[in-house]
Amino acid sequence: MSGPRSGRLASRPDPPHLTPEAPVQQPPGTRRLPRRRSAVGVLALAAAAALLPAPAGAAPGAPDPHCARQAHLRVPGADRQQVACLAELTTAGTVASGHTDPADWAGLTPRDLSVPSGVPGLQIDGHFPDGSTTNTNHGWNHDSQFVVRLPDDWNGGLVVAGTPGNREQYANDRAIADHVLARGYAYAATDKGNTGPAFHRDGRRPGDAVAEWNTRLTQLTRAARAVVAQRYHRPPARTLVTGMSNGGYLVRWQLENHPELYDGGVDWEGTLWRADGPNLFTSLPTALRHYPAVAAGGPGAEEARAALHRAGFPAGSEFLWPFHHQVYWDLTQRVYREEFDPAFDGATEAGTPYCASGTPSCDADYDYTSRPADVHRAVSRVALTGRIGKPLITVHGTLDVLLPIAEDSDVYARMVEKAGRGGLHRYYRIEDGTHTDALVDAFPDRLRPLLPCHRSALTALEGWLSGHRPPASRTVERPAGATPQSLLTSCRLER
């Protein structure tokens, strides 16, 4: 991809909390690992891991199967890779060994989520050729970075994921990778080819940066399948694709456009892109325009509240609006609008933060339906159709106020049905779920995490692929009398 589009990135106040759509900061009290680890440092860690005792049963002096043939692994198409033999592939070990970045997954999961352990294996970090440099992991300053993890105790499957928001390749480590690795899957993830709030600078024309996300996940899937075959001497018997938010969008797109690469997928509140709407631009400007009146109170507050409800923000979600106004809505609208419609604000890049309705070129007054045809064509390049070619399970929270469910997954489910692919889809609306599971810590009596429901959906998909039909699509009610602790460990999709 070519260099950035010209212009300046408008400044904004730092958010108080991390979100999938916002840049990440280290949570209080967590030690930040160095992001610029040198190649020597990573190799030293690999060498240290190689000196660990051989597994029980290994003959004295015999090669350790835990680290066998690591020098022979090659990621097809990669122009850099580093292989490390690790005693622990989950975050129970990779935080200390430097093979993940906690800042990348901060704010995405509940605080009390348990972390599995006991998963030795190989980890490959690297990148594919790319001309953009937003990802600074390992000191590489190179995009299209990836991570591939190959557990010693392999179950024959591969799980591939793209990241939420504009995060880097380790963003799913706590929410997804830990769980699937502990179950024996190989795992691979990509940064999607561009990262951070200025991701829209990547590419020559509007829509290029988001279009690259799809290309990079396809590229990684093919490469990861090849590496799995190298490591285990046979290809994966099952390849699954999953992800949350923007990662969920990637799941939908892959199963629509490259079903031959996958056996199925789980879509966790995927972003909906449609050229004619609904999409982010048909809901977020309404929130930006009317929420200030809601917050101010007075005679216009109820009318403004009703406007948000009409735009899809569900009744009962009002307690989440202040946080989303401060962190999500403004930044998300501006940076994605810059990606697809940079001409809206002229020479200004990504708008004016928190501008009041009526300010010239203010995103609060953005009207997607009236924008020129080339804007809609830019969105159509990455738009979804509903024509999935492999089984897909979608989970989405009813109190999502970044991607309101009525304007997102409800619509996508209808698209799948209209495309004649309803038999390949199950859709579970999770009562009281919201976009970011970390918010459950702030509202434990009002929200439930989606993470256990994602895990249940993954189990249901496995059963589906083995011939057991999953439960019918439905709204999964919050169980009566459920405690925050029980909701963190269980989500029954069946009645």
C-alpha cells in the first residue's frame, strides 16, 4: 500500500477507558512489556525455552519433540518470521515471556476472566510484505504482522482471527486465543494490514484500508494452513474463522467470498457494511447530534432521546450512553468517515473532535444518504451480501450501543435469509450484552458478558460440523437469579 493521504489528524482528548475502536493504553496496575523487543531478545527467549526439561517419557539425550523441527517451519509469503519454542502459549505464559502485548487486548474482557495454562508449543511472529508502518510491535514498524501458535497437543483444527477495532495481532489473545489453544487448536491472527486511529492513511483511494483487512485475513489463512501441515505433517481437518466487532465483519466477508478456506465461523457482533445502509454512518451521527441535549436535560431531552431510539439505540441502554459519547461514538465516526469520505471535511483530516451540530463540516451533521455516489461506491467495495457459503453462528448483545443490534446483526440475519442461505446461519441475540465485555465490570447487575456465549457458539459450531444441528436462532434471555460469576462461566444457547 502507498503512503498516507495528506492532511493533519485532528487532536482529541485521551479516552478514560479502552475500547475496540479506540487506541489502547495500559490498564492501571499492569506492567507494560516492551513493545520494541529486538530480534536478539526474542531469539534469546526461544533459546531459554529450548533448555526446559524434556517432557516425561522422553528418552535421555533424545530430541525434545516439543521443539522439534522448528527451524524447518516457513510461513509462505512472509518476508520476516521468528520461531520460538515456548513452555506456555496462553497469556498465562506469554505475558512474562514477551510473546503477547497486554495493551493490545486491554479493555476487551471482564477483569475476573480465568486464564487457562498448560499449553506448550511453538509461536511464529512475523509479517507479510507491506508498505505501511503503523504497527510498532517488536520494533519492526511494519504492518501486516501476524502470530501463529502451534500447540504440542494438537486436536487437528485451526482457528484464524482478525482483530477488533484497529488493534494489532495480539488483540484476541485473552478473549479467543487462550480458549482455543487450551482446547488443542492451532491459532493464527493478523493485524489486518493497518492499525491505530490513523489507519485511514493507508491506501491510495477511499476504502482501501478496510479492503486490505479482508485480503490480509485471506492471506494469513492460506499461510497458516500450510504451516500447520508443515508442523503436524497433515493439513488441518477443520479450519474455523472467528472475531469480534471488525473481526466479526471479517468472518462474514470471508464466508461470503472465500468459503473454500473454512469449515465455518463464529461472528461476534460483526460490523455491518452496506452501500445503501444501514452502516455506522446511518446511526453514529444521530448519536453525536442529539446526545448533548439528552445529557443537558431540559425541555429538549426527551425528543433527543427518542431520536436516538429511532436510530436504533435500544431503550434501556441509556446508562451506557455517557461512556460511549466520551469514548466511542465521536472517534469511530470521524476515523471511519475519513476512510470512506475524506472530502467531507476538505483539508481537515478526520474531522473536528466533539464539534457541535451546526459547525461547518461537523460529523454530528453527517448525512450519508446525501453524500456523492463515489462515497457509496467506496463502501460497496467492502459491503456484505449475506451470501455465506459455510455455516455461520452470530452472537450480538441487545444493549450494544456502538453497533446497535437492530441496525446490524438483525439486518444481517435478514440478508442471509434473503440470499437463500438461512440454513447455514444461526443467530443468537444475547439479552443485556453490550459491545465491550469490560463494561460488565462497571455494571455487573445490568450487563452480561458475551465471551461465554461466544464460547458456547464455538462449541455449537463444532457440533454442527459433526452433524448435530445447533439450537434454533433466538434471543438468549438473562437467566433469572444469575450472578455475575455464573454469567462469566456459562451461556446456554438452547432453551
